[in-house]
Amino acid sequence: LPSSAGFVVGHAGLYQALAMFAVAYFIIGMTVLSVCAIATNGALDAGGAYYMISRALGPEFGGSIGIMFFLANVCGSALYVLGLVEAVVDSFGIPPGQEVGTGIHVLPQSYWYELLYGTMLLALCLLVCLVGASIYAKATFLIFLIVAVVLGTILVSFFATRPLEVPIRLPNPNGTETDSGFFTGFSLKTLRDNLGGKYGVDYTTGQMMSFSSVFAVMFNGCTGIMAGSNMSGDLKRPSYSIPRGTISAVLFTYLVYNLLAFLMCATCSRILLQKDYGFLRDISIFPPLVTVGIYAATLSAAMSNLIGASRILYALARDDLFGRALALAKKTSASGNPVMAVILSWLVVQVVLFSGKLNTIASVVTTFFLLVYATVNLACLALEWASAPNFRPTFRYFTWHTCLLGIAGCCVMMFLISPVSASASLGFLLLLLLALHYLSPSSTWGYISQALIFHQVRKYLLMLDVRKDHVKFWRPQMLLMVQNPRGSARLIDFVNDLKKSGLYVLGHVELQDLDMLPSDPLQPQQESWLSLVDKLNVKAFVSLTLAPSVRHGVRQLLFTSGLGGMRPNTLVLGFYDDEAPQDGLARHPAFTSAREEIPLGFPPLRAPAAPKLLSAREYVGIVADALKMLRNVLLARQLESLDKAWELRWAASPPPTIHVWPVNLLRPDSARYADTCSLFLLQMACVLNMARAWRRARLRLFLCVEAGTMPHAQEEKLRQLLKDLRIQAQIQLVPWDAITRLHWQTCQGSPGGPAEEEEEEEGVVNFPSNATQVSDEYVCAANKLVLEQSPAPTVRFLYLPRPPADTGLYPLYLHQLELLTRGLGPTVLVHGVSAVTSTQL
């Protein structure tokens, strides 16, 4: 502490030195506030900063920062051991050029000898740490007493020592060079000379100093604020001890730094401060005590980093984030001391000692520490911004502003100290984050990302005003009703392509009465449904409900699904027919891998002979209910036979096609191409074509024409409509005189004569009453007309007429839909009730 203060003051002067201390301790102070807030928000366990970050930001951030904090402590321990070796060799080493030592200078100097000295000192640290935290606490307390006495002696020396000239020996390529520095005692002239900055060459490295380089060296001595929190697992009351101990340490060291800076500026010449970093021994009233103090402080720092690294490694191993790689570090002694983690940490420190150079690892150590401090601030900031009710630390002297200032300060300092080390550290952190994100098991700690997402989503949902909806920004918001996912896997995937970044909800109705049940049966099923969504890789929500009938359940979901401006506007149903359901889940690519298991939460499919859960009348009633509630309706038939991967493969020849029939084939007497329903059908086909997997598909639009109706004029009108709507599609004219002739023959043969045309008005529920006027022969002819258009498409879009007003005709209506779509392959029947297209900018 004193020697680094002399280095800072000698180059920067008093004014800039005080500014450096203020900036450095401002950054440290912001981080300490965050540490105290997190430490007092719940029970702390072993791991210190790693434990705080992992429990706040989740396993990815916690694990990656934990590894970096472990490496920072390991490199820090090696740094202090090398520094201690350098100090010992400086005091007791044989001077260069001499083969035999004299007096106290008896230690040989070479790379291998210094490595041996470092290994011996590290073994002493290992011995203390292996005994346990109690002996470490006693040793550090003893060292604290020694350092306090030395510091007191230094302060007394400034007043007691008389002015003297201090000879300075400087290294020189040709030998040694001598100079003289002066201890003047308290002198106003000396103080004035040392007020301003006067950067010179660092005699130990030969490099020219600057504000940033001096600041970096000074900040290296301020990275020990996490020493107390690293021992969180060994403290009896960490939530009480960490805030008080950390804040006291920061305030004490800040005051000592400023006091020493003033005393040095007032008593020591610039040459003495710049060219003799060990000048405190020369002016001390008892020089050997200064040497002992330096040794004791450095040894304490080395032990602190070693035991801190072992506790972080033990916490990482216990959390199983890295699997078997750290399994050995879990082993502890009978008293609970993680001896294997201590030994592994010692081995890594020993490897780092082979670098043999302080400057090699000093910038990396500081950068790693600063990155950890920035992440602690980030964790506290995230907890504060998430506004979770359970974040209520007893330490309240912080705000999100202090957290943000701490993050900014740490990041600026990282790049100021070493841009290369900072960039490399951030890259390493990113790699660890990605590796843990994809490889680590899920945890039960809670994810702050979920709390932040909830906070932001709630805010933006409140801002999503349904009164400001505009047709230009319309998007499909789907509610797909699924009876059993085993028979609907491909339909779920198809609707995911059809949603165009809109809301997608998987709905399911369970036919039970909650009054007759001891608990909610839907809660156990929720996990299976969410797993299904993950495995199928669809962006959907899940909404389950209990109801006495399927129709009541669908009504509930249509009324209650979604939130605010995000509510389903389109209901999607599978088709009601007599085909036996097939287990598409077992054949789906997401479940064909040997590593995957089909979710067991879904019951087996209905047997072909088993009764259905709803009748034909109830099924059509669901369609009618949705239209009454102004929801668009899609009926999907044979979508389970759609092999999307095969049909949409790049080598497909000819390219896949989507057939679109925007005319009501069951109502030829009022067929139009520009009504709301036809435009909605066109929009849905276009939306599907915009999905990434369907972009190679080509839209084919079929224009049904009769003789004498100017088909080319109709084609040109339709082409202009497509141009206005920016829809690219091929138009194909289809003569259907023979088909409509069947319809008119049926109408003339009926007692009531031809049915009156009923125009549908937008916004008015207007059920057609002529469903009985369409014969099965006509419907089969219309089906054949659709089927004959070649080549066969990947999927067809057909117009879905409204159900009849007479509920007694529901079975007949469904029968006609079945005849119309029989044998067509994947088909979607579409009825739209809302305007969805726009020609405006």
C-alpha cells in the first residue's frame, strides 16, 4: 500500500494522485454497495461473488464468471507470490555480477532459484489453507496486526526522521548508476514541487509512464474488496459481516492512501519518489520492520487469493455446472474444509508461477477482477430493475444509478488498463456463456432473465392499445384446438408456419368437473405440453381448460385466451371425419432420435371403433360460435399426411405449389372474388408462402368462369387486385359450366324454386339458408373439379361457407364439407370475418 502510493505520487503529483484515488474508490464504492445489497438479500453460501451472481443471473452467467473469478484469484495468488519473491531477492539476493554472497545477501538469483523460492512460499500458503479457515483467520489477523504496526511506524517516521540524503542505485546496461534523493521533512517548497504531475521513466521496466499506466498500477492494489465475500461459506453471519467488513476496509484504505499521499508530497523529493520505490525503508525509524510488513502483507494477499480460489472452485463443483470435470473438487475433510479444491487451486497457481514475470499476469488479474465487479453490479441492477417482491435487501443504500455507474466504471477501467486483456477476457466470457447455455443442466435457482422479461412484457402489453389497431398491421393470432398431440404433430407445425410472427396458442379441453375432483388435473399436464412445444420447436403458448363439453371449453378459450391486445383472432380446428387417427408424434423428426422420448403425459390415441368426444352437431356449433364472436375460422383436413420436409425439399421438381380457390364452391349462385372471406383466404395463402420453409412454393389462384361472362375481363380485374395487394400468384381460368348446370337443375327441380340470393354484409352475422339446395351430385362434381387441377399441390386453400342458421342442418352441412374435400390431400377450409388486406402505405 505505501510503496504503490509513493509510485503514484512521484509520477502524478498530489492533485492527480488524489483524483486517481477518488475515481478508483468511486468505482469500488459503487461495487461495494451492490455487494452489500445482494449479500443482505438472503442466506449466502460458499463461493462469494460466484454464489451471488449465479443465484441472481442464472447458471450461465454464474458459471462463466465463477471460472473467471477462480482464474483471477489463482493468477492473483501467483502475482503476490512472485512479488514476495522479488522483494526477498531484492533484500537477500546476491547482487548481479557477484558469485559469492556477502553479509545478508546470500540467496542465489536465477529463474529456477526464484521459482524454487516461490514454490516454497506457496507451499506455506497451502499448509495454512489445508488446516482450515480457522487457522487462516488467525494467521490473517496476526498479519493485520503486523501491517498495522508497520503502518503506524511509517506515519511516525515522517515526523520523527530528520532530513537526510538517500543514495539511489539505478540499474544500467553498463553496471549501476547512482543518484541522490532527499527526505526534507515537512517543507512547503517540497510540497509545491510535488503538486503537479511530472511523469518519467519507470526504472524497473524502462517504460515512460502516463496517467493511464500509473492509474492501472494503482488500481491493481485495490482489487481485494471481494476477499471477505469469498469466505461467505465460512462466516457465521455473512449477511452481517460482509457489508460491515467490506465498507470498513474500503473507507480505511481510502483514508490511508490520501494521508500517505499528502505526507509523501510534503516530505520527499520527486527524484526519491520516482527512482526508489523502497524509500520507506530508508526513512523509517526501524527499517527491518518495513521489510517485515511488506512480506507479511504480500503473504496475506497470496493466501487470501488461494483460499478464495478454492472456495469458488468448491462452489462450482457442488453446483454441477461442469459435470464430472470438477467432481474431484467436491471432496471435503471431516470438518468441512474443501481440501481437494485447495489442492487443485494450489496446482494451478504453481503452473502460473512458471511464467516468472509480474507484468505477464498483472493486467490479466486486474481485468478479470474488474469483469467480476462489473457483473456483480449487473446482477444487482437486474434484481433492482426486475422489481421482484422478494428482492428486499436490508442494506438499502443503493439505487440502480449506483449499479449502472459501477458497471460503466469497471468497463472503462478494463480498457484503460489493457485493451488487449479486456477484449480477450470478454471473448473468453462469451465462449463460456455459450458453452454453459447449451451444455449445462437446468437449475432451480431461478432466472433473472424471466423476471426482467415479465417486467418488460407487462409494460409493453399495457401499451398495446386495441383501439389503435389498423388493418395495415394486422397479423394472424391463432388458437389451435388440439384433442391429443399424438395425432396433431404436423398440424401444430403447419399452423406455426401460418402465424406470421403473431400469437399462437395451443388449446385443449379436458372433459371433467372440478367439483367432483380433489385437485386441478391440468397442472400435471402442463409440463408435458410445454415439453411438446420445446421439442417441436414451435413458438406457441399453451392454454388448458376444464369444461363439461368441448363446445363450452372452446368458448372459454376464445373468451379468455391471450391478454390485452394479444388475443386470438383466428380459430383453427382439425376436420371432423371418420378417419382413424394416426400417431404422428412417433414419426415426427423431433422424436425419432434415440436420445428423445415421446412425452408420457399424453394418453394413447382413440381407437377407430371408440366413440368421439363430440358430435357432428357440436363440432359445427363450435364453428358457428367462433363466427358469432367475430373470429376467423380455419378447418384443416389431412394435414397429418403433409410431409413438409419431403414436399418442400430444394430438389423438388416441379417446385411445390399452393392451390387457392377464393370462391364459395357450395354457393355458386353468389360467387364473388372480392368479399371479406375471399380476401382473407388470399391473405392466409400469402402468409404461408412468406414463411421461410414455404418461400419456394408458388401460389396458383383458380378463377372459375362461365361461358358468356367475359372471363378475360374477370381475369384482368383479379390480376389488378393481386397487384394492388402485392401478392404474386399465377391465375388459372377454370370453366365450370358443367358444374353450375348441375346446381341449377337441382334448384329447378325443387318445390321452392331457386333460392333467393343472400348478400353477406360485413359485421353482420348472416347465415345462408340455401344449404339444402346443393345436391351431393353437385358437391362431388365440385370436388372432382378441384382434384383434376394438376400438378397436385402441397396444400389447398378452399372457401369455407357459413354454417346454416337451422341447427338441424348442421350434420348435412358437415357432410357437404366432407364430400367437397374428400381425397384432396392436405386442405385448409377458410372463413374470414375481418378485413385483413390493405392497399395503403
